[in-house]
Amino acid sequence: MDVNFISNWPGSGLILGNPLESYGYALAAFCVALALIHIVKNLGMNRLKALAAKTETDLDDLLLALADKLTWFEFQLAAFFVATRYLERTPPFDRTLKAVLLLVFTYRGITLLQELLNYWIKRVAARRELSGQAKDSVVRSTQVILRTLVWVGAALFVLDNLGVNISAVLTGLGIGGVAVALAAQAILGDLFNFFVILLDKPFNIGDFIVSDAVSGTIEHIGLKSTRIRSLSGELVVVSNSNLLGSRIRNYQDLEKRRVLFKTGVVYGTKPELLRKIPGIIKKAVQGCKAEFDRCNLYNCGDFSLDFETVYYLGEPDYSAYMAAHEQVLLAVLEGLAAAGAELAYPTQTLLVKK
């Protein structure tokens, strides 16, 4: 509606198109709305503080931090919006007020959402037991990606509510996104697999893994690649897609290592001694504090009678496993030598017919 400023308002009874009592109602509504917001905020903060004092979780601390993000300017802006409902307004005024409210509270919503995302990212990183540079790299990389998505979504939301036709924008983003996806297919695949590693947790920093690509200890998990310190000492950089596309054996959670080895004695060994060999090997294994499983004569080979032995070690460390297995083998050799059993070695006998 048209509004004319009338300077001699006592005669006309209107100021900017509104009677004096309307301004009184608007002022009263502004004060009441501001008081209610103040009371609700204080009650909510007091309740959250009391809850935070009784609980050990950090979720209530997060809620307190989010509540502190709200400022008095935003409260006053909300109260001013309520007050203007009691006044006659011009379309330009309404559009301006709508734009201000939209920008201010959209920005505040973005900051609150970012706090929630940061909380979630840090919780995920803590569950993965990441620390130091690895944790900082994962947290910062994920924050950059999610913040970009949040700001793009917020910009489209604001433009749409301001009356801008975003169909053309979305179409352009779609076409551009397809082009970028085709051009950077490998990079996006590595990026997607980074989140797979982050959420599915096939391995952590410090884990020893064996894959089709490389065997070694995980030192760094990045957005595009994973760095592995191989057994020979060099640092191997493998893309996340290639690493997850291969078969991975993670030895970090190994509780019991199964060890299988074979022993061959010569043909001509008496059956009585062959029956004693499993007991000799069992005694040697148990003497090295390993869990004996079985020992059997399983094959009559080309030049030996072969025994297969299986035992378990409760030590996941590879160096400790090699030291223990060495002790087992030495004890087996000593036991067989004491019993008079002769170990076989590759031989070939040639029979000549005279």
C-alpha cells in the first residue's frame, strides 16, 4: 500500500501510515517478545548447566556451546519482526526485512551446523584412535569438504527464498558436476574411499597390513592416498582406491597366530621311532610356551616321510613370533637328534642293472 509521511500527524492521526496506538502495540510486542526470549534462554541455559554437572557425556557441553552462539542482535531482530506484525508495512520494507532475516539466521544456522559436524568428525576420529598429524589431517580435510557442501546448500537456499530461479543454476551445476566427475573420476574415487576407510575402519594408523599391493605399517591416511612403511624400510604411497580394491590382511587385532611347519625324516626310519616323533615335537612346542594343536605323518614324499605340525602363539608381534618359532625349531631338532631320527634332504638314488 502507498504510505505518505504526514508531518502534521496530530491532525491526521497517522505516522508513516500507522496510528500512534499501533506503534504502542508494536513497542509492547517488542518488549514482551524480547523478555520471553531472554527468560527462555536463561531457563534453558540453567537447565543445561545443571544437566552438564550431573553427566559425564560431552553432548550437553555441545548444546551449551551452540546456545552461546546466539547473540542479542539476533534476539532483537526476532523481536523486531514480531513487533512489525502490528504495523502496516510497505512491500519494499517487507522484502528488505525478509532478506535481512534470511541472511542473518541462515548464517547462524550454518555456524551451528558446522559445530555439529565438527563434533561428529572429532568423535569419529577419536573412535579410530587417530592422533597427532594423522588426526589433524583427517579432521581438517573432512571439515573443508563438508563446509563447502554446507555453504553451497545455504547459498542455494537463500537464492531460492529471495525469489531467484535456481533451476538454471542447478542445471548448470549438474552439467558441470558431471563434467568434473568424468574428468576427475580417479580423484573422486580416492576421495570416496577415504570416507570408506574413515567409517568402515579396515585399518588404523600403526596397523601392520598385508595387501596385494604392499605389506607394511600404516603411517598416514590422506584424502587421496595412504602411506605405508614397507618391511624393507621405504615409504610406499598407494591410492585409496587401489588399496581398498585389493585383499587386505590386518594383523593388528591378531590374538592368536597359527603356525604350520613341516618336518621330513629319511626313509628307513623304524615305525617305532615314527610313532614317537609327534610326541617329541609336541614336547618341544610346549617347552617354548606355545599352544600345541597337532602333529601328524601326512605324506610319503619323494625322498622323505613328512610330518605336519600346527601350534598357536599368543603374540601378535612379528619379531616375537620369529623368535618363538626359532626356539621351537631348535627344540625340535634337538629332540629328533636325541631320539636318533635322521632328517631328510633332497636325494636321488640311481639303480644300475648289471
